[in-house]
Amino acid sequence: MFAKATSKFVTEIDPDGCLIPVSRLNESDNLTLTSLVIKRSRFWFWQRPKYLPSDFTLNDLLQGETKIDPGLIETDFLKYNSTLENNTSGAAEAGFGPGNVNLSGKGSSKLASSFGNLKKQELDLQKVLDQTKDRVLDMQHSLIQQTQQKRTEVFALVKERIVTTQPCTVTEEVQEGGSCGAFFGLTVPKKISVSVKNGSHQSDSNVSVEIPAKTALAYCLIELSVKATGQFELCLMPDTYGSMEVDGPVKKNVAMVYGAPPQTPNKQLQRELNELQSQFAILSGLPASTRSSLLQQLTALLKDKTAISALDLAIEDLCCGKKPDLSTLDKTPSLKAAVKTTLELLQSSSPTSHSKSPQKRNSSEDRLKPSIFTSANVLTSALDEMTDSTLLLLKSCCQSSSIHALQALVQNVVGNKTCSLKDRSVSALAEEKTFSRVKALFDSSNITLCKEEDAVRAEIRSQQGHAPLILCIAIRGLACLATPA
């Protein structure tokens, strides 16, 4: 809930800037000015880096007893109040033997954030430069030693943060309702009141978290370029990136795969999707029952960004031959079970699933070799890059007819073509509600859909960022799982 609120806060006030939302309340203490954060680049170039706050500041790693004290510049920032609402509904009829079961449901959620008056705290970078001149890092420090072992990690310094000035609250209200002709089982989360009468149920959950004053909500970093001698520089220019020298060669913080010169948006999108075609082919080639089960599990997980992130990291571990860690979902057993089921489906489909020990695949070349794990990782990495609202929009479009219409739209976006609604592949878009949902989904990813009589035209609005590619990867991946046998 805290992570949702801070993510929405950053998205609204600094969508294309350098602010990073604080994802956990207890991370705030480790995000003071001059704190060190580990920036970890991900495998696929469209993935945003992961930021891992450490327990150390720059002073802890500097050689010598003299501490730097650059002070801080504090200014009023803004007053922030926000409410995010989501409403969903649906109905279905399922057949079981000679009888039918009618299902219907609706739900709503509201996330209210009242952060009040906020302040911005900044380092005086000139003082940092003056006080660290000719200073070196202790290269024997455990944090440096462990970071040197990781090819994708560099140091960054907290140079700015947005903090609360008074106690404030984040409140989440959830209302769920549904009815069905027969109940085969009902699982109810704890601390939610439930009443069952005549085959219907209602549940309400109101959760409020009070955030103390001086809590960091977002922060900004400046990366460090560290030499093997312990000398270091701050990367002051926007286009310079951190590095870590290891026994001579410099380990740079750069994208790991699929870099290429800029092209027109459509041509670039086409090239990037073509390079992933072998990964999509593996998903399409899975047995129909496996694809159906995977689609069902992934669709259910789209309602929770935390679960999608946990699944993506777990599959990333499988790609590297590691045992997945699902401890972040310990407090949500239902989501943990769903993620675990998805992983079991993938493992049972892998040719190496019966080997006694996982196969290590640590190099970039190994990771690029198509497999069920890399193919699933392509899909989940794209889903993990989406916002909560985009995931919910995608979930609303995951019916078989809609997902194939989305796939046809992707093909037309790539080819820069107009799509006729008389075409069977996109006929589902003729229905106004379906088109409205799809339009909102594409709009959230910098793609504008325009319906003109019986035709639909798509236009990529901006070459900045990877939002169009991420949406196209997600749609193609899900469409591969929805392909009939």
C-alpha cells in the first residue's frame, strides 16, 4: 500500500524525471543524504534498474577518520493529496456436467494518500566535491568487495529526497461482492468481515497506515565511477553512468542486450519484436493445457503488481539456475500460492526440470538462448514494468477474443497500417465498451488509437522510453498463451 502511494506520487509529479519512489516504509532510514544505494541493471534493456538501499553512507566507505559534512539545503516542495479509485465488474456462465453455474461479481478499491506539506532536501554538491577531493574509498570494505562480484551493480549516492513534515496517512478501502448459483468453496482473507446469505457475499476492507514525519517518499541519486585504486568521481552529467573497476577492466552500468541506433518508432518497434520472435515461439509451442493454465494464472496475478514483481524475480532466478525466493509474499499466502503454481507449470515444461541441480546460466550469451524460462522472463519483465493501472486495463482485455484483437492491433502498429473493423481478427473492437478499454490501455503506453467509421488507426506518440514496446511484448506473450491448439 505504501509502495502504491509513493509510486503514484512520483508518477504524477515527476513522470519522466529522476525521482525514485521509496518502495518500503522501513527503507526510509537508509535513504538519508549521502547514503549509498546499489544500482542493479537488469538483463533486458527495457527493464528499469533495481535500487537497493544499503546500511552505509559515503563516510563509512571513505579511508581516514575525517568525516565529510556537506550539509543540506531544505526547501518547501508542495502539498499533496490524492485519491485513486478502481471499479471492476464481470459475469460468466460455466458448465459442469449436466448443470450450469452462473457467476457474477463487482468490486471497487480506493487508495487515498494525504502526505500534507512536503519538503525537498538536497546535498550541496560543490561542498561534496570539495570535501572528497583526493579522498579514496576503502576497497577492502565488505560492501565494495561484494558489489565488485556483481557485473551489473554500481554505487550511487542519495543527493536529494522528498520528505514528509508531519504525520500523514495512506488509506486503502476495498469492497468486493459476488453471487453464484452454487458455492464450491470460499476463501476469505483475514481481517475482512464477510456475510453469506442466499448464495451471495459481501466484504469490506479498510486499511489505514500512519506515516511519521521526516519519512522519505522519493529520492534522487548521483552515480559513482570507482577505480580499482579507490579513487572515485561523481557522475555529474546526465549522460554519464557509474562504473566499478575490477582488476583493470571497467565494469560499466549499461544495457546488456539489444542496443541499436535510433530509428523511426515503428521500424524500431518492429526490429525489437523480431529479435524476440524465438522467445515467443517457445510460448506458442507449449501444450495447449499448459498454455491455458499459464494464461489463467498470469491473468489472475495482473491485479497485484507486487505478485507480478515477485514472479518476475523468481523466473529471473530460474534463468540463472538459482532457487527462487518468494519470501516477499509470505504475508499474502494466496498470491504466493498462485506464483508458486505458475513456477511449477514452467518447471514442469522445461527439459531440464528433472535434473537434480539447476543449470547455471550466468553469462549474457547463455541468458539469450531461448528456453521456457527466458521466454517467460521476457513476458513477466514487460508486465513488471507496467503501472498498476495499466496492468488492470490489460487484465480487463484478457478474454480470448480481446487478446487476439490486441495482437492484431500490435501487428498494425508495427506496420504503421490502418486496421479495418470488418476484419474478423479485430471485430471485437467494434463493441464500444471493448474499444474504450483497449483505447485506455494503449493510451497508457504512449500509443493513440483513433476509430474512424469502420477502421482503427494507431500512432506512437513518443520515442522516449519503452512503454510501446513493453505493451507489445506483453500482448504478444499473452496472445501466444491464448493461441488455440
